[in-house]
Amino acid sequence: MRWQGSRRSSNVEDYRGKRFGGAGLKLGAGGMLIALVAAYFLGIDPSVLLGLTQGLPSGPDPTAETGVPQDEAGEFMSAVLGDTEDTWSAIFAANGAHYTPPTLVLFSDQVRTGCGFASAAVGPFYCPADQRVYIDLAFYDELQTRFAAPGDFAQAYVLAHEVGHHVQTLLGTEREVRAAQRGASESESNQLQVRMELQADCYAGIWAHNADRVRQLVEQGDVDEALQAASAVGDDTIQRRTQGHVVPDSFTHGSAEQRTTWFTRGFETGSLQACNTFADL
């Protein structure tokens, strides 16, 4: 990915290496992997794990100083976030609306969020309560080594997917889905969540479309990296890895085929209308 010349976003808070008040979740390497798989890949709402520490203050800890990322990994995330801002600002403007970007929070081990106190074990996530994306960059080591999805564009895909959830919040989709889930069965609720996640994949594809066609940031092999990452985090792929069999009714993110299909649809069309997963699954 040709990101070095890209504009860096100013909407990044770097808390890596900073400590937060409160008793965060403590997990060993094995426990963290299991929890990461459960929370991020199998679709357990991060609030379930965050709920284990209810009562702790929400939002970034005012005692932990933040700063602008100075290392290459942090600069890369800032550049990708900046490019998602350019993409979605243009799309919203074309539709007569204003795009308010999310803030990206980089942290180590644990962090205070608008959704509660979070451990890195929940994986990358978006919190609609404070409109922030939270990522411990150690997650990308797991993505590469344990899930065989290496490459900078695979990392960019993860961030673009979480930004896709922010777009859903701005468009009211997240609110509508949560309301529908409250009156639904577990199976129906899971199906709604799958549609949410696949739409975020499609929105990630829209970003990749613009990064490629508008700003020529995409290099040969980049899209394959994103597709490999999308396939690696399919519910069926993860269930086979963790339990040896597949239970489609328990899917919350979609199969490997669905995730790659919807990312590809967004990438090929660059169109919001093409990402209506609620009408066509």
C-alpha cells in the first residue's frame, strides 16, 4: 500500500504504554487468544466483556496523557484513518450530508472507553457511545501469525471495517438494528448482526475502491491481503478452527464467502446502494 505520502489524520489518540485506572481484565497469552477469537471473530458484543467491569468510569482516562503517533505503525494507522476520512467526507458531501469522523484510540493491554473498561482481549472494536475506534496494535501480530492474514492492507481492512461501523452509526443503521434485536429471537438477532457486519465489510470495500481509483494507494496484491483477512475472520473458518464444526445459526459476522463477497462488492462498485445487506444476503 502506497501510504507514505498520505495525509495523516489528526483524530488519533495514542495511549500506548500508558496505564489506566481501574481493574482491567488480566489474561495470559492463551486466554487472550481465546477471548480475542470469541469477542472479535465470533461476534460476541464487546460490551459483554466490558460489562464485567461495570461501574468503572467511562471514556478515556484524563490522567493518561496522549500524543501523536511517532512510530511507523502508528503513522500507518493515522494515514489509513486519514484516507477513510477523505473517502467518507466526499461520499457524504455528494449526498448532501456532513461526515463527522471517528477518533482512533491506540492503546496497550486495556483502555477506558465510552462503552466501559476494555481489555485488549476483545480485539479491535468500535464504540458508538463515544464514536471511537479502539485498537491494540498487538492484534495485528495475532492476525498475521495465528490467522495467516499478513500485510499492511489486511491491517487497513480491519480499521476500515471498524470505520464502517461508525458510518452505520451516523446513518442510523446501528440504532435501527439494536432496536430490532431487542424484540428478536437469538437466531434472528444473530442474523441482523451478520447483516451489520457484512455491510461494514462492504463499506471497507468502498474505502478500498476510493483508495485505489481516486488516490492510487493500492498496490498489486493488496486486495488479496484484504480478502485473505476477510476469509480468515469468517464465522465458519473460526468455528472449524476452534470447535471442529460449523453452526450457521450462531453466525454473527458471516461466512468467509459472504465476507469476501461483500468486501468485493464494495470494492468493485464504490457505491453505498450496493451495500444494502439488509435487502440482499
